[in-house]
Amino acid sequence: MSQNVTLAAGAAEVVVDPGNGCRLAGLRIGGVELLRQGPRYGAFPMVPWCGRIALGRFRNGGDVHQMPINSAPHAIHGTGRDTAWRTARADGRSAAFTYDLADPWPYSGRVTQLVELTEESLTLTMGVETYDDSFPAQAGWHPWFLRNLGVGKDVEIGFQPSWQEERGDDHLPTGQRIDPRPGPWDDCFGMPDGVDVTLTWPGALELKVTSRAEWVVVYDEQTEAVCVEPQSGPPNGLNTHPRLVTPIDPLEIATTWTWRSLGLA
């Protein structure tokens, strides 16, 4: 089992668990934990797809592939979160991790994640490359931010999406774009100028989630935590918005979380 990697910069500390899907097991600012704790939580990479695939099936040319059903009747959040990654390097403020795509994903390739910490920000960069055949893929992140940090009020979510992907009864986008609706949400939103979402814990901390990606899923239906998930395409995007990874055109996505104290030490 891979050893956890701890990065530190000023009052910020992040712990990465490569053996458990290369998820961030913790992010502490001024000694206060921001992420929900537990082996299923933290903040995990979604790769090589994000959200749900309809009935777990996707097509690449004439080939139809079946992924394991883990959110019946669909397959959800990729295989990377269930995989042990390898630590390629770590130097105290940054670290790089990799894993080779393998069954049940039907194509060969490599996924990398770079974690870079400063005193005021955390940048995550993920890449997907193929060793052979081209294939559709997605990448993104699923952080579980604590609704309450134990100091002050519950978190407030601020963002101005251009549209909301209408969600059907099967939890998949219908293909229609609608005006954004008030929460609670388990929904995908379009932000064509890039993801820009602000989480504010009044009297404690402000954290901005930004990315050049155009889609973000916001999930705030649980009492313990809220999720702000920048991703390279919408749920079921392997079927509806396929982005091919080719030998000369890998997929790359990055997100930066920037924070400032509103009262934390």
C-alpha cells in the first residue's frame, strides 16, 4: 500500500492518499479541516469519466463497452477512485501521482495527477493519455467540503452559471439546457467562461473553486457536506459530448482552490 503524502505551506496542509484513489484525505487551513473525513470522502479524482454513464454503457465508434454498475442502474464517477496510484515524486509542496488504465476500462493509457500547494491555494492538474487506441474520456474532481467547519455558520455557495442541465428522473441530463434553478442541487451547470464557485463559511473562511473547464456539478443534498465538482464534460458525457483522447491529443484539466481567512487564525 502506498504511503500517504503530506504537503505543507504556511498554515495550509494537504494529505494525499494514493492507495485509496489518490484522493485528498484532508485539507487543513489554520488547523481547521475543510473536507469530510472517511475512506469514501475527502476529494477524489473522477476519471476516466465523471458522474453517471447511462446504464453503464458507452460507445466508441462501432464498439459498445459495459462498465460495472455501481449506482444502479448506472455506472458512476470512474474507476480511478477505486485504484491504487503510484507516487512519482513528492517534494514538500508538490507531488505527482500516476496509474495505468486497466480492466474494467477497455483501453490502455496512463492517468497523472499533480498536486501543488501554496500558502493561499491548491492546484490540482489531471491528465489522461493513451498508449494505443483513441477513446472518449472525462476527468474532474469530487470534493466533499464540510458544511460547517465547527466555527461559525454553515457554508454558503455562490456562483452564476449560464445554464443548468435539465435532469431527468433517471438522474441523467435530458439534453435540454434550462435557466438555473434554486437548490438544493444534485445538478450539472454550464459555465462557458470557466468554473468559478465561491464557498463562504461566514466568519471563518472563503474558498474559490476555479477551472478553465466549462462544467460543474453542485451537490448539497446531504447534511454533512457540499460538493463542487469541476469536470471536463457533463454526466453521461462519454455518450453525449465525447472528447477523444488520442496519441497526439491527451486530455488535461486543472482546478485551483484559493482561500482567504474571514476569521480563522
